[in-house]
Amino acid sequence: MLRLKSMFCILQSLLFIVSSFSVYDSNFKRWVDRAAFDLTGQTDIEFEKITAGELAVSESEKKLCRDWYENNILTDSSPAYNFTVGGKPLRKNLSDWNIEIGEEGAQGEKYRGGKTAVITLTHKKSGLRAEVEATIYEENATCEWTVYITNNGNSNSPVIKNFYAADCDIKTGTADVCFSKGSEPAADDFELIKSPVCPTSMVFNGNGGRSESALPYLNLSGRNFGVVTANGWTGQWYTSIKQIPGGVRLKQKQEFFDAYLTAGEKVRSPLVSLTFYEGNPLKGFNTFRKWENDCVYPENTGILNCTGFCNEFDTRTADELIASINEMPDSLCEATDFLWMDAGWYKKDNGWYAGVGTWKPDPKRFPDGLKPVSDAAKARGMGLLLWYEPHRCCKGTEVYEYCKQREGWLIEQSDEVNTINFANDDACDYITRVVSASLKENGIGLYRQDYNFQPLSQWQSADKTLYGGRTGITENHYVENCYRFLDALAEDNPGLIIDNCASGGKHLDLEMSRRSVPLWRTDYNCADSNGVNHDDCCEASQVCTYGLSFWFPVTGTGFSIPGEYADRSVLCACESRVGYEDIRECFLKNYFPLDYGAMNTDKYHAVQFGDENGGAALIYRRENVSSESYILKLNGLDEGRTYTLKDYDNPDVSFTLSGRELMETGVEINTGSQTKAIIMTY
């Protein structure tokens, strides 16, 4: 068995090498990555029972985090990050640097629940200065950090390369890793995979600058302890792991960076987080989820209902939309937070995709802009969600023509895919003003950001044509300014909610979670121009919820399939259908996978959301399941507490048992013989 495992690891390593030489915006790379994962991975993962008491963050876990943080971040001798300056690695040449470790700030001074310190490294032989902004969240047994490097000299710096935000050993002991597929889109988007950590490097990275092969999140479950790690970089991110004696070697970075810095220039690493836990991997997942809820998400994040109102093929005028709003039932208005107005609200003579770049309402349909529409929605207690794609512009549009006249503001590729060069501060400031003004003028409360192209090849082209062949410099400034852009929109439009789409789930990372929520997690749920969805969209949505919920308490989705089974297949914290608000609140609590049916229609599929005080289980009896009953075993309960389990549709059907009985013996639920989604509350 050991020899077979070693052979699989070697084959996997070879596939990762093939992947590294693949075109980085290709289906072939995605196929190779998935093939590599399949060699050592499994998707039929069984999770053990965990009690409410075991889910609580322990003092020993807090100490694990604090000790690691002090030994690897607040240190002048063994930093967890690394980079090479002029051919000399930092960690092997610490004597070339003056290192100062700043004091920790008060809790919550910069980030909710965290204490932040800055470690400053000043290079003795050049004008380079590195600053590590590090934060520890002791109640969540979590720490995070980002490395910034600035050239304070008057001339070009030595070349910086191998710029690792994380390059460290974590003494987990022999470990398994859980990770999720990215978004193709496909029916099995975000499926969770479990694999032993191999002694050869396992590589996870972006595809063309987006998360298509895998998500930038890992749960490393070791014999000694476990760690959940996230890579916050909305570009060509890179994470690798390999088993070493006593633990796991972790490396995380922007994949391609090899550049000097001009005088005054500043670059940064990805944001890296580590969440420490002991025992059951479900504890790691749920500790990470709670940290996101407590400390990461924007404070206005929660359950949302965004009722579908106007899609990219809609041709209605302002008067017609206002009439539709006025005809909406009061109950629908009361349940709706935002009306969803997607692409195509601008002039779209050649289709919605080819019209991107003029962020003004179509004057024929909306002669007075969209403000009358948003005012009509507001009068009925709703806001308006509006779609934008600010990074792309098509030839002939206002943004294209304006940027075309200014050197370095545009990275051209084709008629319909030209990139506004966010790496240029002036270009970023310009598009910020354009979008912010549009939000204000049209009365928009929820900004929906899409991103329908793979930017890596354009970044690499600009490295050569605009930045003197400095590899990765365009991407670095571009990504940093993408964050600055979103922060400016939020600051300039108080209360604004930001939706992170990117072709459905291709920009899911820690930095984006700090600013936004994904209301549309996969384009697999998109209907065609006739409004028709995939036949297996219900099961695919169940799979998507199963996989994404390990990492994200808040996601959104929807589709146009009618019926109760469909309604309950897309249940999540944020969705485009009204109802089930009491159940959707449970999604913000702990998550427990119960039965993974994958895409098999002859298997039950079940998940649970909640805590020791209450929650809900969703049981999906799919079309070809032969059994008419299901044994429901809950998880995460207080063993000694008495619970009442009720059928959501038939409250008279109830069971009263102890937490131990519900977790160990369970309850037999009559599911009937038809396709059905059953909700059990406790």
C-alpha cells in the first residue's frame, strides 16, 4: 500500500509539472490539475461525530496559535515569509537587515477581533524596506499577515524574486488535506476532495489569474493538530504543500514575480491566514467559518434576498419596470431586500457582452437614468442591485475611448476584451470615479461586480510593453488597486453591499471576503437565452452548497426552475428567491455534511446547519432513490441536552431525544417515494 501511494504521489508530481508548462488560461491546464487531484484524492469523505463542547475553541488551541505566531511572525530569527533580494534569500541573510518588531495594537483597532503589529525590516545595502502587517485573533485561534516591500532609495532596487508570503514548516505531524475544486463551471464545482499530503509537492494555483482548478483554501488535518489556511490574492495565486518529517511545508505567493522596484515603488504579497485546531477536521472548518463571520466579512453581511428582476436579455423600459414594481405583491416586496438588475442596462446594440464600457443607462429605455426605477423600488421597501464589469471595456465605448487616449491606461487584446490597466494609479482613480458616480446617480445600494475574462496573459503582456519586462509587476499593482477600488466605492457610498461574481465563483479568496459576498457562485446555474437550465441543476446546486459551505458561511445562487424541490435545492444565506428566512439564518452557524450524494440521483444527499441551540437539516430524496426512509443523525449537539426535532412542513411530526441519541442513533425519517426535499428543524 505504501509503495502504491508513493507511485501515485510521483505521478501526481509529474502532472503538476505538466500543468506548470500548460497555457495558463486553457481547459487543458484545468483538466491536468483535476487529473492530478484525482490520483490521490477521494470525494466520498466520512466525517466523525463532534460535540458542541468539542467545537469550542480551547485554550490549548489559542496557545498553539499564539506560540506559532510569536515564533514565526513576531521574530527576527525565523520568519515564516521569505524573498530573495539581489540573489540572496532573506532567511539565509538576516544579518543584512535591521529588524524591528512593533508592539501589538489594541484588539479591534484595525481589524475586528484582532491585535495588529508591524514588523519592519530595513535592508542595510539598499533602500528596500519590508513591512509585515500581522494580526492575531486569539479568540478564533487564527493569525494572518501580509508582506509589503518598498524601495525608499533614489534608484532601482536589486531584483526581488521568490517572494513568498508563506514559506514555512508547520508541525502538524503526518497530515491529510481537504480542498475544493474551483469553478469551471461544471455540475461538480467546489466539490470537496480529501487526500494524504504527499512527500512530493502538491500544487494549487490559479488558471489565467482566476480560481478555476481549485479554491485557495486548504484544511491540513495532522496527527498533532490541524491548520486551515487561506491565500488572499485575486490573481495568479500559488500554494504548495508537501509532507516532511514531523509536519507539512507550506508555500504561498503570487506565482510569477521577478522584478526590481523603481524609486518609491511598493509591492505586496498575498494575505495568508492560519486557523489552528485540534482533532476533528470539522472543528477546523467551523472555527474558520466563525472567524470569517466574526472578523472578516463586511459588517453589513448577512442573509439577503435579491429577487430576479431584469436579466441581460431584458428590453423593458423604465416605465415598464416601474409598472412591474408597482404590481408586485406586498408580501414579495416585504421579503425582498434588493431587486436584481443584471447586465444590459446600458446601450447594447450588439448584445450585453459587447456593450461593456459605457456605464450610463441606455438613453432609449431609460431617458432619465435608473433613478426613477430605484426610487420606485425604494418606495416599496426594496433597494436596487446593479451589474458592472469595470475591468473590461469594448472598442467604441466611453471608457475604451477615454483610456485609449492616455498612455498606459489600456491593455488591448480584441474588440470585446480590453483591460483597463488598474496597475496604473490614474486609470484606477478614473474608473473609480466613473463607477462611484454611476452608483450615486442611479440610487444603487448593491454593486454587483463581474469579471468575464482571464487576465493573466494581458498582465504578462503589459509587463513587457509597459513595465520594462519586470515579471509580475503589472499583476501586483493591478490586484492591489482592485482592492483600493472596492474600498473607495464602499467609503464613497456608505452602506453599499458588494457582490463578487467573476463569471460565477472565480474570485473567491480571503481578500475579496473582506470586502464582498458571492451572490452568484457558479455560472452552471445560468439559463440559456430561452430561460432553460441544465436538467441536473438542482443536484448541482446541492453539491455546490455542500462544497462551498466548508469555507463560506455566506453564498448566493438561484435559477429559473420552478417547484419546492428546486426552491430547497438553492437554499443558502443569499438567494434570488424569497422565503425560508428562518432556515437561511442557520447557514451563518456551524456546518455539518451528513451524506454526500454527489451527482448520483439514486443516493440521498443531506446537510446540516446550526449549533447546539438550534438549526436545520436538509434531506434530498433524489429521483431514483429506492428507499422511502432516511436515518437522520445530527452533529454538533450538546450530548446531555434534550432536543425536539420537527418536520418543517408538518410540525406535528416531532421527535424528542437527547443530543447523544440524535448524534449516535438518529431518527428514521419517512421520505416517501417521490423526489422531495425535507427540512427538519431542532
